[in-house]
Amino acid sequence: MNLSTAESSVSPDTVGTRRIIELDGLRGFAALGVIAGHVLETQLDWLRNSHPLLHDRLQFIRYSVDIFFVLSGFLVGGMFFDHKHRSNFLVAFYTRRAARILPLYYLLLAVAFLPILDPWSKMSEMKIPRWTYLVFIDNFWHSAFILPSKWLGILWTICIEEQFYVVAPLVVVWCSSKTVARLCVVCALGMLGLREFILSDASLVATINLWRFTFTAGDGLAIGLLGAWIVRQPFWNSVVSHHGHYLRLGTWLGFLTMISLITQPFPHSRGIGITIASLATLMVILCAHSSQNLALLKPLRWHVFLEIGNYSYFIYLFHQMILSLLLMIGPERLTGGIPSLTLAALFFMLIAATLLPAIQAKKWIEDPVMALAKRVSWDGRPETAPNRLKNDAAAVVDAH
């Protein structure tokens, strides 16, 4: 993600005290993109023979993960810049991150590691050490083309985000905001350059899975963090007031460029494609933040995207496990073995099967744990109810 887990607040997806519902919708859109990609992968042979163009472009579902990364960088970056000078910033931030991410993450690991489920999880066949999942570094094994269990295949994105959450707050505290913005530009350009360098050498491509490697896959987080800095600068209001049409134009150009890249052969367009997808996502976020009347934003207010976005963390974590269980039921029995109908049935079954437990998990696990974590205030003092509401309204959530 990413596909990926910042804190829930009184108004999720807020900047200041204004809720930006399009960001909920954008998160839901990205989650559905990831689900659609994994459902399509269940019929690879049929896609290769009947729809080779779609089959050859499946790797571009990774762009949904980049949307999560940019959202995480932007929304969690808002916490960084708004609270970095508070006396208890690091303690409060890490406490809330842990409360947001760890309960469901470790619940997934606990279920996947159960010996009784090994015939389905295939954990005993996995070559990645289990302890790497506990400390969020398993993506480095992915980077060496060591395959994980199917149930845990998506967790490389959580690892990259967690590594960002550990390091970025320290950088923000130690450096000025302007220096942080410059570092974001350097990181984004550096990761793009490193991707292109690896892609230019066949031996490196065969050695490094650069789509899972932190230093070649995480520039969306840096771009999102840069966006969080931009909207807090004095010049931003002037840009919105006097040059909003350029912002809308840039968003459309970024979106159309990303679509055009999908039609190009993989993987040569992929290196720059991640950067273009991240920049296009940032432009959408900036338009939503500035309340620009962009037609591209209207679908993000659809109820289906908002609902999925509200429960996206659980859905993102558990959908591969649930998908593998649904495949055992054999959805093709319901569709007469017609691949296209089987894919459609599997897609909607998966959404229903993940959404229902996600609602309960949010009610009984996520919300109660976050309520406890929010007792740790940014100033290190117990928060009264009015102050907690005020601080929560200034908080933001990230992508998962």
C-alpha cells in the first residue's frame, strides 16, 4: 500500500479542521484497484490467451499502491509539520502509529502462523524468516526475489511505510521544514534515478526486485510529504486563488500521462511510471485540498469509494487471505466455468467477505485501541475532552 495506516480522528482525512472526503474516496479507489488486480491474477492463463493486452498490463496495478504511499506521506506529513514543535511529539506520534497499525497487522500474522492453517497458508514452505514480519523488514527478502506466503504477499508495502514512519519523524524534528522539503525532492529524484539505473542493467534486474526495495519503491511517500509541506506555505493560498486553473490542468495532464504509460511495454515505462503516478496522485490531493471544482474528483465522492476507504486498512491486509479461501469454494461452480463471470463473481464476493469483518474490526479493535492511544497528548499532558477534540480535529489519517 501502503497498500497502508495513519491515525483515525474525529474527522478522518482532515487538514486543519476541514474534512476532505475525496481522500477517503481516493483511498477506497486504490483499495479496489489492488483487489481487482489480485482477482485478475487468478485467471492468468485465460487473460494471456483471450486478453493479452490486459494480461501484459497487470503489473501496473502497482500504481494503486503508489496512491496509498502518496496519501500516507501527505496525511502523516500533516501531523509532522503541525506538531513537530510540541514537547511530546515523538512519543505521541509513535504511540498513535503503533495503536493504528499493530493490532490488525499482528492479528493477520497470528492467524497466518497458526500450524492448523498451514495446508492453506503454506507458511511452512515460505523461505522468508518469520521474525522479519515482526520487525517490518520482510520486503528486503522480497527484493531478493524470495517469495512470501500468498497470505502475506501484500505486507511489503506495510514494511516500507513503517520504515518511513520510524525515520521520517526524526528527520522532521532535527531539520527545518524547508530542509525536509528539499530532502523529499532529493529522495524522489534519487529513487527514480536508481530505478532507471537498475532497469538499464539486465544483471541487476535479475538480482534486485526494485518494485519491493525500499530505496526504489518509496518515492510516493516523499512526494506526499512534500505536498504536506506545500499546502502549509504562505504562497499556497496565492497559487489557489490566482492560478487554480493551472492546478486543474496539471492534474488532468498527470492523469492522462499515467494512463498513456499503462499502454507502453512493461517494464521500461515502469521506472518513470511510479513517479508520474505519484505526482498525479499528489495533484489530485492538492485539488481536493484547495476545493477545486475538478470533474476528476466527483467519482471520489461516490458512496462505494467512501465506504471502502473507511475500512481500507483491514480490507488491504486480509483480502489475499480471504481470496485464497474463496478460491477453495470454487466460484466457477456458480458461473458455469465462464472466466469473465467467475472474475466478476469473485470480485464482489471478495469485497463482501472483507467488508463485513472490517466493520466489526473497526468497532471492536481499531477504534477502542486508538481511543486509548489518544490519551497520550502531543504536549505530554493528559488531555481533557475539549482539548482532545481540538487536537483530534487537527490530526489526519493515512492511506490504509
